[in-house]
Amino acid sequence: MDNLSKGVKTNIFRGTSGELLFAYEAQRRGLYPCSSVMGETPCFDMVVINANSGRPVVVQIRTAKFSKSNYKFSVRATCKNNAVHLRDTNVQYLCVFAPGPDVWYFIPIGKIASNTVTVYGHNPKSKGMYEKFKENWRVFGSSLDGRGLLN
């Protein structure tokens, strides 16, 4: 999925591509991603269910777009024709895909400090406030973390 932000020209297609990639990555880790209607805006993109515990986790998925030296995007979800901050929804985690290095971030909604989130997926030495949430698939109860079922 390299160069996702360059190869997909519209935000809707970029978002749908990110959702499909997330579903694939979650499923290969033994999780059950259940999608909302793609392209619709019910204030969440997927419910991820742990195969062992059955515990559901509600997520919003964003595909970051490269901007100079970092990946920036808005953390707003749209509900009922209004822009509503994710804190005011039932979403538990913001899942961010940073293309290029192909890195996922799983940020708890309560940890989001503003309307935008900046991640630095291409910089392994970054001290950014959201870097501690990088590639932490364990938030879904997955014991496979980086190892996949389809590897």
C-alpha cells in the first residue's frame, strides 16, 4: 500500500482504501473487523471484535496524507450533517494509517488533545505525543501484535 496518499486522488477513495487495508491487517491478526457502510458517516468506521473474548472496540480509521515532514489529518467525524469531534461519539480509538513506511497508530480518543493529530511514522526516533500508540495492535486484545496469520 506504498504511496497510498499519492496514488489515490480523492479523500473518499483514500479513506475507503485505508478502511480496506485496516480490515485486512486486523483479520490477519485474528481479529474480526465489522464494517459500517463504506462511504457513509455513522461516526465510526468499524467495530473490531476479539476472536477469543468477543470484546468489541469501536474505531474511526483515517489515512494520513504526507505533508512536508509529517503526517497530518483531522480527527473529526461527521454525524447527522454536522462535524462532531470524536470525543462526542461512541468511538474508542482513532486508527491512523501513515503510508510510505506503512505504520498504524491506535490512539485512544481520550488522549486526543485537539482537533488535529500529527504523527511521524517515517521517523523512528520521533518524540511526538502520539508515537507511543504506534503499531499497538494489542488494544484489540490481539496477542499476535506484529505477527500475522497470513505471513
